[in-house]
Amino acid sequence: LEFTNLALCMLEKVNENRSLHSLEMCFFQEELMNNIKVLESFLKENKKLKSVQFVCCRTLHLSICDVVTPLTKRDNPLEELSIECGRFGDKGIKEMTTIFRSCPHKFPRKFYYKRDSFSDEGCYCLSEIFSHEDVKLEVLSLSCNRFITHSGFRAIATALAGKNEPLQVFGFRDCGGNNVDESDYLLEISKTFLSCPNMLPNEINSADNLVSREGLLLLGELIIRREFPLDALRLSRSLNAPAEGILSLLSLFRENPDKTPRVLDLKSCEMDNNHGIEIAKLLKMPNCSLEALDISGNYNLDSGIMWDIMSSLDRNTKLREISWWMLDEFYTTKILCNSATIAATYSSNHTLVRLTHSYCLPLESLRYLTMNNHPDKAVVGRIKVVEHHFVRNFDLRHFTHMGPSLLAQVISVVDRAFVSREEKGFSTKTAAIANNRSEYGGNNGGIDTSALENNSLSIIFMILRNIPS
């Protein structure tokens, strides 16, 4: 009761200046909900409020109308409404859609209605309001509502397919718990959008749901027919995921690499080495659009396949994140900076910025990942070359077996590795020594610039450093 009174005072105080942008209410007691007028006034009058989240806030004295009605009386519509574990059920959804039916333009652009246990009846009510032309929905999440069958889901998908703009995010994770024998949501969404692939939501989250080979293949066909690739496809922990279905989907992406989703989540999908080989082939494609890949939890992928996948990243210029439980310290460092030769170092991976796995990365790998954040990858490559071939045990014999053309290019690379901070974000040779710092950590991102400066006084370096690139 003491905490509840404090919460009421805070809400009233904030309501006076009306400057709050986001309100999240979780597990509040009956006493707070009994003072519903304070909440109604806050939701109606606070003009800067953009997001409201209610988690486990249903009490004997609070109905969904108490939440929704003040929102319809606002001058500016709410951007985000999230109701989780409210247990309002089909009745609550029916009441909510009835209220918004008179003012559909007030419906929030981002709508999260999770863990409420509503059924197909609620889906029919939602599809009706979603179909209205004044409802500008961008994000929809109905995750963890386990009483939705294929019929209710089809109604929602049909309403979304009839909009003028595709949904940015559609989440229906873990919706098949009580209907696992009949609810293949990917198949339903694929059938619905078959005639309008460009209206397929840009991000699809179907984790923890039943999937079939037919559903995966049909979805894959839709994805490659789109004008642009999906932002994300999340299939982690898919129930009864057929190995040949996932494999066929990966093969389809390999044949159309520019239509591969930018984020692909295949966590715990029981993939084996055949899937790993297909992933490696996909990553080798020069126009592969994949930027983030999660294949953690697939324990049938062995260490040999790990090297195939990592070695495919040598010249990959798109993938920025990869999650896998079996990433090896030696392999990751070698991929990020292969110091065997100057050419190998320069063509190492300069794109990866995040690796997630079951152990801590060595500091050297972390430094390379941080360095890879630099937007100019040519600069990153030159810095790695300088660090591993022209610093520390610097030896002029590096030059002795090079032809004139290659020699000119190598010297140019070394010289250009220290362009001005204003141009590329790195210190010049003199500034680096004076400042002894870098954007990427102490000692100029791990480069001992003083050693390079001393060696640059050699006659051969002084003669050749001005050769044009």
C-alpha cells in the first residue's frame, strides 16, 4: 500500500508537466488500479506520451476499456500500445475494436498483444479493424497466444495483405502450443500473400512454431519474388522442422543470394553438416545480402564445417554478425586478420563486428571487431597490413622479391595507411605519435606507430614512398 501511494503521487506529479514519453506499468496492486481516474487523465492529457505498456495489470476493477478509451480522446494518436498477460481474452479484444471502430485513425502504429490467450474470435475482430484504410499499422506482435488456429491467423494475414503498405514487423512466435497438429502459420501466410509478394511483412518472427517443408518452400518462393529482401526471418526452435525443408530454403537463397533476408535466425533448428555446407556456399556469393546469421544451438554441425563457414567470410562484405556456439579462437582471429602474407592480410574479413558464442573472445579478435566498425574498409585493410608486416619485426627484405609494379602498390598502401584523421578517422604519422591514441583503442588501434616512423627513415622507404598509387 505504501508503494502504491508513492506510485500514485508520481503519476499525478508527472501528469502536471505532461512531459513523459513512455509509460510502463507492471504488476501493480489493486489500490493503484482503483484510482483509475488518475490513469485516465494521464493517458488523455499527456501530449508527449508516445508509448504505453501494460504487463500483468488486469485486476477486478480494470477493464480494457479503461486503457483504450482515454487513448481515443487524445489529440495526437499513440505510437505504441503493448498489452501483455492482461488476460482480457476475446471479450477484451471485441471491446477494444468496438471503441476504435469509431476512430480508426487513432489506432497505434505499433501494436503488441501478447500472452493473452485469445482465440480465433479475437482474430476476426482484429482483422476487421486492421482492414480499415485509416489504420496505419507498422508493427504487429501476437506472440504466445496459443489458442489461435489457422482460420484466425488466415483472417489476420488477409487483412494485412489488403493494406497499401507492407507491415514492417509481424511477430507470431509460439502461437501453436495448443494447436500443434494443424497450425502451420508459415504455410497460411505464404498462401495469403501468394498474389502480392511485395506486401509480405518486412520482418517475420515465427520462432517456436510448427513448420512444414511445404510452408518453408512456399515462403521461400515468395521471398525471392519480392522486389527487396526481407529485413529478417526468424525460425529459431521451429517445432518438427524438417531437415530437408530448411536445406531447400537455404538452397533457394543460394540460387538467389541478393534476396536472402538481411537477418536469418536458424537457432536450434537441428541442422547438420549438409546445412553448414549450404550456408558456406551462400556466404561465398558476392551479392549475398545476409548481414546477421544465428546458427547457435545446432549441435550436429561439427568443427570441420565451422572452418568451411568461417573461411567463406574471407571476401564477404555484408555479414556483420554471426552467432554460433562452436566458434574457435584460432579460426576467428585468422579470418579477421590472416597475417600469412600481405595479400592475405589485406583481403581478410573487414566487415564482421560481432561474434556471439559460448566463450570469451581473445583481446586480439575483439580489437579487430572494433576496428571493423570503421566505414572505410580499405583503410581497415591497410592498417592491418601495416600492423602485421611493417611494424614490430619490420624487415626491408619484404621488398626484395617484389616487381616494380607490386612494390609501388605496397609502398603506396603503407603510406596511405596514415592519411589524415580529418579524411579517414585515423591519425597522421606525426599526430599519432604525439597523441598516442586512436578511435579504436590505445596505441593507435594496436599499431606501434613509433616503430614504423623509425623504419620510415630508411633510404629505400624515403625513395619509394612518393611513388603514386
